Amino acid sequence: MSKIKVKTPLVELDGDEMTRIIWKEIKDRFIHPYLDINLEYYDLGVEYRDKTDDKVTVDSAKAIQKHGVGVKCATITPNADRVKEYNLKQEWKSPNGTIRAILDGTVFRKPIIIKNIPAAVNSWKKPIAIGRHAYGDIYRDVEMIVDGPGKVELVYTDASGKEKQRLLVNEYKGSGVALAMHNLDDSITSFAKACFNYALSEKISIWFATKDTISKKYHARFREIFDKMSVERDAELKAAGISYNYYLIDDAVAQIVKNEGGQLWALMNYDGDVMSDMVASGFGSLGLMTSVLVSPDGKYEYEAAHGTVTRHYRKYQKGETTSTNSVASIFAWTGAIAKRGELDGTPDVVNFAKKLEEAIIETIEGGEMTKDLLSLSTASSKKELDTFQFMDAVKKRLDAKLK
């Protein structure tokens, strides 16, 4: 079979540990044998990020801005222990955070539905997509330890140096802690725009949730911007047959477990971080969760929703057999390839990505899967495969589909 031509370069961002091992195997099995593709490669492994003082991360984000689509392997965000382990210069920032900031992107996560991996929540029948605002809040907060009596104040001084507002945070009688958070109207607006664009493209309704009854300025600002955009785009929503709904966050959590799914749940940064893992676990596994970063101007970066699978990497280093789930990493590639084909107007590229996804799902539904899915599956006959056997099984099905 002749290779399928991909017209425009795809930006590839390599990563760390077990997912880096899997990444190479995915390319060797599913990409290079079938696609004539130009991969613009950036090594985001923690050691090379350290060597370049993290410039490679910035360069990779700029490449995605240029070409429109990227695919990213999971990466380490180093803490003090990792600095020692890899002899790093410092605790480098999260590559995902850096890329999100440059692209001004919103992260959308959605579970992969497999018939014999039932949802833990009985009512869930359709995928629930999570839209996480990936800027500000506690992820860019300023914190302090208050070591005795005194007061902490929040002060706003305008650009001319004039103090405009001063609020008492707390009058401390003893020791305690304090933090300040911020967000930006431009960032919230970009988030809202990305959510409405995503919902319209997927033809799914939007749920947006905050706690504006308690946070009457900070959370309320988010709601105000979302509500305004829902009015501006009402005609588009009606034409697509979808709706925008606002919920208090506690009500949304109560409602989501009784709902059949099939919506985009848009959330602030921390809520999105937490709820995406809850939804992933509720549908089976983080190994069955897709993730895509979407910028307001239509740039896309696909990745798996999970981390670098350190525990399996330690076993792999010792020469032991691993049974790492590669599904989300392969779906990162299929998502990026399908989007590349969609933007390029090459349906054969899109079709290849869909057939690879079908091969993965049919392999698991046929009873062949990695260890993490074994206890979740309701298949009458199940076979545990190691990391590489599973990919080989998928490749056999893919080859049959492409004949």
C-alpha cells in the first residue's frame, strides 16, 4: 500500500519516561509505515529542556502557532526530587502551562467510550467533555505565611502610581496564611470563545459552572463574560440545536452524576483540573481520556490526559514486563492527524486516523487489553497484553481495515 500524503507539517513534541518509550513505538508502528508526513520535532524531555533553559518549549509552541497542529507526549514537571534525579539547573515550569500561555489556549478533555468498559456512573451514556480555563487562579497565585498578629491587605495601584483601592483581607490575631489570585478579562473571553467554538463544532450543549453567589466579583466576572457571549452567539447555538446553561458549581456536580452526558462542561482552572480526573475515572481510566488544547484563533495541540507513568518506567528500566495503556497516547496522534487532514482538506488523512481509532476500540472490545482495563472490562473473554503486544494487536486490526 502506498503511503498517504500529509500536506502540511505536524509539530511533534516528545516527552519523558514510559510515555517517551511508547511514543517511539507508536511512530514506528502506526505513523511512518502508513503516512508520508513531515514531523517538525521538538524534544521536550526534561533533560533537553534543562539543556536549552526551556527555550525548546517556547520554540515548540511557536511552531504550533505557525503550522496550526501539534501532538505532545507526556512530560515531567520537575519538583525538588526530580531536580536531584536528573541533575537539573532548577525546577522548570510545566511545559503544558508554558504552551497554554503562549497559545492562549483552553484544554478540552473527553473520554473514549468503549462498550465493554462501562462507566462507573450508571447514568453516563455519552462522553462528557471538560473545558478547563488554563490560566490564573491558584496556579498563578501569590501566597504568604503570616507569622503573628497584624493585617493583610489587597491594594490596587493604577499605572500612574495612584492608589485606587485598598481592601482588608484579614486582621490576624495570631499566625496564619494568605493568598491572592488574579485573572484577566482577555483570558476569560478567550476561554469563553474557545468553549463556544468547541461546542458548536462538536454540536454539544455547554454547561458553565462557578460559585458566583459567594464570589460576587471574581467568579461573577466569569459568568458575566460567558452570559454575554451566549447572547451574542444565540443564533449559532439555535442553528446547531444546542444550548448554553449556567449552574452553581455544587449544583453542577450534583446534576452531572444524574445526567446521561453528551455536553461540554466548562470550568475554571482548579475545578477543571479536579473534575477532568473525576470524569476520566468515572468513564474507566485516565488511559482512556483525550486532551486537546485549542486557541481562540484555531491552533490545536493534542496529548494524552495522563502523566509519564513513572512506576512502569522504573519496571521497564529493570528489564521487567510492563502493561502500560497506550490508548490515550495513540488517540493524541489520531486527533492531531485528523485535525491536520481536516484543515488541509485531505479526507484520506482523516479517514486513516478514524480507522486507527476504530482498530483500538475493536481490539479492546474483542477482549485484548492492558492490565489496567482488565478489571474494568465486562468482556466474556479477556486477555492481558503487555505494552507492546497491545500495540501489535491494534496494528493487525488496522492492517485488515486498510486492505
